[in-house]
Amino acid sequence: MTIMRTRQAVIQALSDELESDPTVFLMGEDIGSGGPFKATEGLIEQFGESRVIDTPISEMAFLGAGVGAAAMGMRPVVEMMFVEFIGVALDQLTTQGAFFRYLSRGAYQVPLTIRAAAGAGLGFGCQHSQMLDQWFRGNSGLSLVVPSNPQSMYGLLRSAIRSNDPVVVLEHKALYGERGEVITGEAGIIPIGQARVVTEGKDVTIVAIGSTVITAKSALESQNEWTADIIDLQTLIPWDRTTVINSVAKTGRLVVIEESSYSGGWGTEITSEAVSRLWGILKAPPHRITSPDAPIPYAQELEKRYLPSTDYVVSQINELIKTGKNPAPWWEGKN
């Protein structure tokens, strides 16, 4: 077990897979120098320019090249500098790579990993701060993972590279500097589709991903009026229904914390599933804590207000437990 930052966990996972499988190679803009977040630093010196490939600024071209290389038996890891840049290459991913196995009746696999920096909180503005999980959740044929700490970054990234179908890895920018213990090697690999129970409690189930796992833990630790099962989903496609539903059946309450805007968020599916399966035993309606339907502000104070904070999460859960009703979001003027 080693203490490392999340960005170091990325480097370690990539290095381990490059070392163990000669079909693995990396592609992306400026990855040879480490990229803007230094998450590939040192790999070109270790493995050479034939396996760590700097590309032109043409996401459609190099993501398409990744799809083709994967279909021909390689295991490319394509880096999108920011998740928003996938927008110019969605056809290559969602209507080509994700469907290739199906369209070929299983004759071809597409073991393609797409790494993308995502998330707000660092003042990158609305064009470089989104999560955009909504873009991927409706597409069959691919998986979507969202690590929350160095261990899950290492374990999920290695699983993604080993998958025989496309996997999108959303790497939250605000977590690259976080430190934590990491078990490396085979023992540290985390299966896709497996949630992690962070804490156990009896009053409410809190489901979170990425940076909102930290917010959930902070909210729990800042008060003593309720206890909670905190579940780090880790994977959004496919998500771990069994772990979530079993927890909500125990606590009777469900709160989902999402960084993305309210409309179309991943929490809609979680809460819908809880209602359809557990209607008769719920103590309160499932509740979503999200950001508002607005562009992410650039100004530091506005961005801080935009995102769900520890105090806001605590106040929302307090009201849910006290009244048995969904609290109004702050942008409706109640909080």
C-alpha cells in the first residue's frame, strides 16, 4: 500500500497496464509532457513515442483512430483534455465505437478507454467545468466510471483498460491533488459496476460520485443528528442497483448528491428506481441535491454558491428527515 495523489494513481495505473500488455497505448493532446494536469507525466520517457502518442488538436480524428485501433485488436487509451471536447467526436464514440460489437454480430470488440478531465470548483469557467454524464448515460454499448479518490482512480482505470467494450472515465479535476492510500497490482483493481459503501448508518442513504462523495462525508461528519449509509457509486453505467436498493430498504430515505445541473441528472434514474421498488416502505420521497439549471460561473464566489456545499447538504437532509417532504432547492428562494 502506497500513499499517492489521484493524478499519481492515474500515472501508476497507465504504467502498470502499458507494462503488462503490449497492445495498450496512449493518445492525446500534449500527453507527452504530462498534459495540463500532469496525469501522464514521465510515461513517454518510460515507454517511448510509439506508445505515448501526442496528437494534433482534432478530437474527431484521434478518437476515431482509437475506435479503429481497438477494433483491430489494440487497447488504446485516448485522453480528452477536457470532457467538453468529446462533443466534437461523439459520433466516433456513441454511434461507432459503442455499437461496433452489436453491428458486427460480435465479430469485433472495441476495448477503448476514454479519459476525460471533468468537473467544477477550480475556476475554469462554464466551457471547461462540466461533468456531462448526461451525454453518455443514454448510450448502450459503453460504460461510464467516475472515481472519487486515488484508489478508485487506480482500480477503475485498470478495469476500464481491460474491458472489451468502450469505457469513459470521468476524472474530476478537483481530485487530482487529493492524497490517499492505494493498493496497486491485481489486488487494487476495482470491477466496473461495483459500488463502495463508504459509511454505514440507519437514517438515510446518500448516493454520490466523484467529488460529491467528499461533500457527503463532510456533511455527515459536521453534524450528529442523523447517521447515513454513504454509497460511492463509482460506476454510472452500469450502476450497482443491488447495493443502493438494499441500503434504501434499510434506511427508508434516499438522498442523491449531484454536481451537474438539475434537469436530466443521473440521480433521476436512482430515485425513480427507489420509488418503483420500495414505494411502500419509504419514509420520505427520494430527494436530489443538485446544481441549478444554469451555466457554471467563472467567478469564485458564484461558482462556490453554484455547487452543493456541505452546509447546504446538511440543511436539506435535516429538513427531509424532519418533515418527510422534499425541501425546495436554494434557487427557489427557500434556503
